Amino acid sequence: MKVKTTVIILLLVFISLFIFSVDAQDILITVPEKSTTIYAGQTNTINILVKNNRGVKDTFYFSLWGGPSVWTTTNKPWVNLDAGGTTDIILKIEPPRDAEIGTQLLSFSVLSLNSDITESREVYLDIVRGSDIFIYDIELEKQTFRPGDTIIIKPTLSNLNKNVALEVLVSTQILKNNNLIQKFDESIKIEPRSSKKLTYSFGIKNTNEPGEYEIKVIARNTLNKILDERKTTFNIETIHKIDEEKETKNSILYNDVIIRITNNGNYPEKNFYVTESMPSISKNFFYPEIEPTSQEEKENRIIYKWLISELKPGQTIIIQYQLRFTNVVIVACILIIAIVWAVWLFYRPILKKNYIGFLAGNQEVTVSLNLKNKGRKMLNNVMVKDIVPPLATVIKKFETLEPKIARAPAGTQLTWEIKQLKPKEERVITYKIRPVIEIPGGFKLPKAFFTFETKNGKKKKILSKTITIVGKVK
């Protein structure tokens, strides 16, 4: 009985000493009793309680050890605690998607700065994965682009399963303010423990507004369940670029001017002017399809302005006007024709037919033909012809060049041949007639004419006027 009592007393003393030893720990660390499930590729947290049992205020530093420490951080690296004070330490655990699954050990240590006392506890982590497929990376050549550039997008997907090849539906989306701009869908098969890199291209146009864009890559299984999702961003620069193209179509009566204004930037341009400057005299010929907003004259020039309220990227506005010269051309043509006609009249050869005398009995009348070359070129092979009606007879005595005389249905035909008529040269040919019967009041002589050849061998003909011989036969 005595032995039994002694054993009980010793046991109570041992328990008391053990409890005193636990309570007497200078640093108390409370960690989860069981293994904590940690999801690879996600952010996980664990709360740890630290208590200062030293009885004095102290500063404590925290550190992590073990394999999981490379992807684990604390919410604070150190803390000041009064005697008996406590603090909550939050461990943020972010294992990568390809982290080794299974139970891993993380060691959490606390160091007392004033006493160099160190206390550690082990935290058991059960690493699990939601899916063996994960998007490893989205590769871009750069982050900032301009209109005209081509973005090469290269998502890389990995299959972490060691034994099974997996079918994956990959959707790559380009979004702006959550609005879908472009989408690429593809079905691929990834072998066990391997990766596959995809490549897509997206050409940037000036109609793509500037700013930040998002690239989202989503991996799904054959049942359309999302296995993984990854995002990245890029920017399109703001480009201001207005191009003006001017086209002029010329004709005799008008000039047609077409101005094309195009916004080749990627940002809407507002409230700007298109200007045209021309000599002030042009305002008399200016006919626009769209009236200018304003105009002003300065230094013998007139400046027209059209206000463009807005020009969107890729949009073209056409301004068209004509410089019409119709009236000027008509007046100029009349003047030119008049001048040419006057010059032609002034220089053309002439043939004048006149007579001397009166019709009185058997009196003779002298008829003259006056030829003159008023031009500056030689007249060749000149042939002069005249007809004397049957009412008169030709006196075959000639004071000038003698003609060839022949009978013709209209009367007597006289023909003179002159080899050349020099520039400014004048010739006078005369012949005499006498009426064969009494002709009261007189009678008409028809037009005489002469022909000649030009330097180019062309034949031309010059006519005289008709003349009326007046008088009275007694």
C-alpha cells in the first residue's frame, strides 16, 4: 500500500513538472494540428499564433525553412511583443502549378532578439492540384505597339500528368474594356509531362483605338470545364496622323480639284481646318461642291477654309471644287477667231474687178482686173479667168497681158496665165468690150476669179465681185 502511494505521488510530481515545463516556454508557437490542404497555382493562407512567455518585452523575428519556403511569405517579418503578448502571423503560400503534389514540410522559426532564444514548429502541407493542365506562360515580343504592327502571341501549356496524354480546348481572346476584339480557338493534345507552345498573330489597324488591351487564354477539357486561365496585357500607342491627297484634272473649260483628307491615325480628330490658297483672281472662277466655312484675302491671294468637325480613324472626307473658265474661253476663242480672220483678210490675195466708161452706142468699155498678193509667200501657177456675157463682144486689142479666148455656154471666156506672183506684187489686167445690142440701163458682168498653188501644192481660188455697167445706148 505504501509503495502504491509513493508511485502515485511521483507520478503527480512528474506531471506537474511537465506542465510547468510547457508553460515555462519563452516563445509559444501554435500551428494547425493537422495537415493543411494547399492548392497548387492558387494563393493559400495559414494562421499561426505567437506568444511572448518571457515575462519581459521583446522583439521577435520570423523565418521559414524547408522546400515550401521558396513560395511562402509572412505578413510581417518581425514584431515587438510585451510580456504575455500575442500576435497572429499569416503565411501566404503560393505553390506553382507544377509544384510536386503530396505532403511537404514547412518549418516556422521565431528568434528572440534580446535573448537569442529560438523556437520552431513544423507545418504539414498537403499539396494538391485542381488540374494537370496549366498555362505556363503567354509570351509577347513587347508590351507597346503601334498601328501597322503585328502582335505575335505565344501561349505555352503544360501537361503535368506523368502517364496520360490530355486533349485540351484552348481559347485565346483579345479584349478591350471587356469587349471581344479577336478570338482564336484550337484543340490540341499534350503528351504526358510535356509542354506545347501555340502561336497566333493579330495585326493592329488604325481602327483599333489606343489604350490597354487584355489577352486571356482559357484551357478547357473535352467537357468544356475550365482547367486553367491566364491573362496578360499590352498597349496601343495614340497616333495622330492626318494625310491630305490632292488630285487635279485639267481641261480646256475647267480644272477639277479633288482633296481627300484621311485619318490614318488611331484617334478621332476634331475641329480642324482644311485650307486652300490661290491667286485672288481665281475667286471669279471658283465653284465648290461644299461651301467653305470662311475665306480671306491676303497679299493678292485668297484663302478658303473648310471646318472638319470630326474625322474618325480610317475615315476619308472629300472636298471638291472647280475653277471654271468657260466664259473666258468663249471670249478668248471669239478674239482669236476675230484676229485670225482679220489676219487672213489682211494677208489673203485679192482680185478687184472694175470698169471705165459708159454704155453709149458703140462706145467701148474698159474692164480691169486688179490682182494683188498681200501675203508673204509666193503664189505659183496663177490662172485668171473672166466671162463676158453674150450681150457684149470682146475687142481683141489688149493693152496688158493678152488672154486666151474661148467660147463658153455663158459667153466668151478669157484666161490669163501668170507663172508667179511674188509677195506684195500687184498685177493689173485690162480688156475692152462693146455691147452688141442696145441695153437700156446697163447690164451685169459676172465674178472673175483666179486660182493659184501654195507652197504645199494646195490649190486655192479667189473671187472678185460682180460689177454692173450702167449707161444709155443712144
